Amino acid sequence: MQEIKGGVTAPAGFLAAGVHADIKGKGGTKKDVAVLFSRVPCAAAGVYTTNLVKAAPVVLSQERTAAGQLQAVVVNSGNANACTGEQGMADARTMADLTAKALGLEPAAVAVASTGVIGVPLPMDRVKAGIARAAASIAPDGAQAAAEAIMTTDTYDKQYAVQFDLGGATVTIGAMAKGSGMIHPNMGTMLAFLTTDADVDPATLHVALKASTEKSFNMITVDGDTSTNDCLIALANGMARNPKVVMGSAHYNTFAAALDHVLIHLAKEIARDGEGATKLMEMRVKGAPTVQDARTAAKAVCGSMLTKAAVFGEDANWGRVLCALGYSGATFDPARVDLWLGDLPMMKAGAPLPFDEEAALAILKEKTVVFTADLHSGTAEATAWGCDLTYDYVKINGAYRT
């Protein structure tokens, strides 16, 4: 597998654009409307927020990805179009209709995503103008502009692309994501869009995407809030002309491994760029009775406010890790647990070990801080990612709307 440049337009047949439409009405130059388009129809799949309160674009896109085929996605940032009633649904449909007309498609071929402030109607005059400009400017080199247009409080754009051999054909997967705050999947406010020129059966794409999400975006947390707008949409246009990937085929595992690689990379970037964050936290759990136990334990540590604060303060207060493991709901015997901070042993068989405070401090000063726990209660393992909790997180969210 080889990393390449190009993001969502790296795979054959995909074009994109991102433009400034001033969705928030505050002027400036930030891009806030993006369009992603395939020259040919695509197999499509999606994974969406589990929040009972779902934004209008989520409801609409769930309906359309369920049909298994799309050809374009339109996205706006700056306004979530969530909790906006019947008008919100009408506006989401209008966004799809306008994009479809501009690209010569049927409206059902277009999915919609939004991110930003909840409870504020979309400024449709500006949205419409932005869609027109974006659709008119889609290009094979538009990935960068599109990735910038979907950002809200992100401090940098998140893109990735890889190539690999699949049955003698060179297949490309490209992706972009946004997310910085309101991140606590089951899905989190994150948006992600994945493109591939692989020929994949729609039902197979859905299964692979759901399984990969469990290992990636559903293993990150920033602040414990699951958004109303989270969505992950995958488009596969088949232009690589590989042997079709179907469940049980010889090529499924290869495709699934590549999908995991791309989504885990983006998930880690979202956690690393958590609002106000200075460090990426990684919690590795092994020796768990089941995969679910391992995932539950790992996510509890990354979501622990006390552990996150200790990482920010560069305080080797490893007891907070054990505390989070204990309340996580995972099954294990505390008297058997081993724990490491980086490569520094902190606990053996449930008992503390003497450790070098200076060595611990050096590890905590790194940009990525890794904890590892061996529960010695089975063979399952999982990894979760989060970030430290800083003063800036409160500053950002104390004035997010204004």
C-alpha cells in the first residue's frame, strides 16, 4: 500500500470544489461550500450519527445511501441545519436539487451534509449561490479546496489517499474528514467522505464501511458529545476495473484492510486536532475477554476527563487510567493488570512499580502519549484515541455560537 497525494480526487473519475459563500454572514474568505462528484454512478454506503436528534441532511442522506447508489455530495460548513423543523428538511432537499441540476443528475443521486451551529436556519440565498459556484468549478485538483470548505474549528484540513493492487488492478482510495469538537462516536461533529475507483458491490461496501468505522471513527473521543450531524459517506465508481469486490471473494480482505488503514489514519487526525488539544492520546488494551470489552475499556480511558487533564498537565497520574478501566464496564480482574506509559512500566499484576519521574515526564511531553494495559483476561485487543483537555477547549466552546 502506497500513500499518494490527491485526497478525494485521487481515485479515477472524481472531481471536487470548495468555495466561499459566507454561510455565517461574517464576511472573510473561509471556504464553506463543497461539492464532490463522480463522472459515473457509484456504489454508495453511509454510516450516520446514533443521536436521536438528527440533522435534516443526515435524515435525507440516510434515505439516499440506503438505495446503494449516488454520484455526488454537497456539503456546507458554518451551519448544521439541525433542529430546524420542516424548513430544514426542505432546505436540505433544495441543496440536493440545486446540485443535481447543476451537474446534470437526478436529485436522488446527491447526498447532503452540513456542519456548524445547531438551531439556526440555513441562509439559503448564500447557500444557493455557493452551490452554483462550487458546481461550476469542480475539477480533478479540487480536493484541497473541498477539504478546507468542510472545516469548522479544525486547525488543519484532513486528507489521505492510498493506492494498492487488487486482483491485478491498481486501486485508489481517497478521503477527507473534518472534526475537532463534539466528538464522541458512535460516530462525532465529524464529517468524512471516502472515494474509491474500486468496483465494489454496494452491499459489500456497506458491510466493509460499518466494520471499518467500528475500528476507527467509533474509537475516538474528544469531549464526550455525539453530534446531530455525524456522517461518513463512501462512493465507489468502479473505474479501476478490478475484479468486483463482494463478500467472501478473494479480494474482500485486501479492500477491507486498505479501508481500515485510511479510516484509522483520519480518525487519529481528528483526535489529534481536538479543540484546544496539544497531544494525541492513544490507549491500547490487550488481553481482554472479548473485542467489545477491549473497545469499551480503551474508549473509557480516552474519554476520562481526569486522564485527559493529567496528560495536558504532563502529570504521570496513571491511577486515573486504572480508574477509567474499572468503571468502563469491561470484564477483567484488577489484580492481573499490567500498565505502561509509553515503554515505561507503571504497574505489574495489579501492583504499582517504582518509576523514574523524569522518564515519565519526557514521555508526556511527546505529541503522542500512549498508554498500554494488558488485562490478562483473554486474547482480544483494541485501540482508542483521544486528546488532552486544555484551557482552550473551554474558550472555544464558551463562545462557539458567537
